[in-house]
Amino acid sequence: MSEANLKPACSQRVYEVTTAALPLSCPMPDMRLWDAHPKVYLPIEKTGHAQCSYCSAEYILTDFTAELMEDDKTDVEYANAGH
């Protein structure tokens, strides 16, 4: 993705994401990095909600299901399982 097509990093207070975004990081891959804080991975798969400790942006997993909690997998394991 070219720099011109990227969104400003951490410009929103709330982001709605799906399991397709796992593993979840802030800033996300479609955001510019030059004006962002260091990338951090956020554990959202257990509760469906995460908050970035750098910018306080809140992330809500819109397709959160009890299956995610019951699987007891990390976001990386979940993504690698083909979900």
C-alpha cells in the first residue's frame, strides 16, 4: 500500500475491527507509521475489547464470539488456524 493511501495513525478514539484484523496491532497496517507511536500488539480475542496503552484508542471486535474465548488461543494462533 502506498503512503498516499494510508490513513493517519491513531486519529480515532474507537476502531471497530473483525477477526480478519488478527493479530491486532496499534497502529494498524493501513495506518501511516512515520507519525505514530511504536507498534504494540493488543490482546482482543478473549474479551472482544482492547485499549492501546500508548494512544488510548479503543478497539472493538465486531464479530466476537464465545468460540474465541473457549478456544483459549492467542490472536496469532487464531489467525494461523485460518479463521
